[in-house]
Amino acid sequence: MVDRDVDDALARSFLAELPAELAGRLRSEGERADYPAGTTVYRAGDDPQAALVVRGLMRVYLSSPGGRQVTVRYARPGDVLGIAVLVGGPASTGVQAVEPSSVFRISARTLIAAARSDSRVSWAIAEELNRRLFEVLEQTAVNAFGSVRQRVAGHLLDLASDRQRPGGRLVARVSQQELADAAGSVREVVARALPVTCSISPPTGSARVAAWWPACRSRSWRMRPGRSARWWPGRCVICASPGS
């Protein structure tokens, strides 16, 4: 059955770089799954599985023994989840649907067998793992060196960037607890950081990012067009001034 959403996501993913015969086989063997917002799709230690994000927004996160969480990656349509666990086995990360989302499950057995027998496939997987590594390193720098305000700002922009329209406002519908889970903090600390970065719309407590925030001039940030906020040279996403 034709599913244009799946076909579009496949075309945007690294899977489009695979040999056509293999790509076609993965397409025919896979299946689509839909998840409501808040659903945990993968738990730490689960059996390895891979999936292509077709619709919505997913987050990959780590959990502490005390129950705190920190988001290490956001996955959007065209992103593939689980490639690392196919190579290295079960991971200590979890995957959760941030909003109503759909994924296309990929046959792990077929992809692994092809990688072991075809150097083109193994190289494509290596390149994908390299891209994911650099993204995680960037996010690790934000989590390690950024203040709570900076981490919250980055995650708000990550959540809002997909809904931005030319000349429009950035809106992130997220609770304080969800922001705390994303930033690796606790709700009380995030609540103190929010008044200087955005406004809260009662009674839901969702954050509305209406514009650039008051001057911070502490770190250099900017948003990659069509992608998520990242900590790298450019304009500050908090004050819109050139980074120091």
C-alpha cells in the first residue's frame, strides 16, 4: 500500500543512500506504527530495533538512578532511530514521543545482514553513526557547560522550530516538568529560569516563545535553518545579538 509520508521520510533519510534493491526490501518488510504524545517507544535495555521517524517529534533521553532525565537528541521526520543499538546492542537510552508521532519500523535482521555482506551498506551506516556522534557531542557541550537558562532556551527552540512560520512566532507547547526532563534539571529550578526567557500561559503552564529573549551575551548560539538549536558560533538565540 502506498504511504506517501513513509516514502517522503525514506527519501530524506540516510536509507535513501543504500542500494536500491536493499532500500526496496526494507520498505516492503517494514511497518508503520503511530504513537500518542508521551508514549515511551523504547526503554533502556530493550532489544535492539530501528525505526524511521515519519511524522511528529521524538526525543532520545538518559535517565539517572534517581529518576531525573536529560534529552540528548530530538528526532524529526527523516531521522532514523536505533542504528547504534543494531551495532552495539541494547542502549541505556529511552525514546519518547514528544507529540503525536509515527515511525516506520525497519527490519534489523535485513539491515544487519546487508551491512555484513556489502561494504556500501556498512559505510552508509558508519557515516550515519558519525553524524549522530557529532550531534550528541554538541548536545553534551550544551548540557555540560550551559546554564539552566541556556539549556532551557535551547530546548524551547528545539521544540518550537518545527512550527515556525516566516514572520511568525515561535511556540513551544511544553510543561515545566517536560522542560526539566529535557534540560536535566528539576521543575523548581526551571520555573525560576522561565520568567526571564519566556512567558507562561496559565492554566496549562505551557511555554510560549514569542520572540528573542532579554540580553544574555554569555554564549554564542544560533539556529541552523530547518534544524534544531545548537551551541555554535553565530547569533545568540536568547538576545539575537552577535555572540561574544
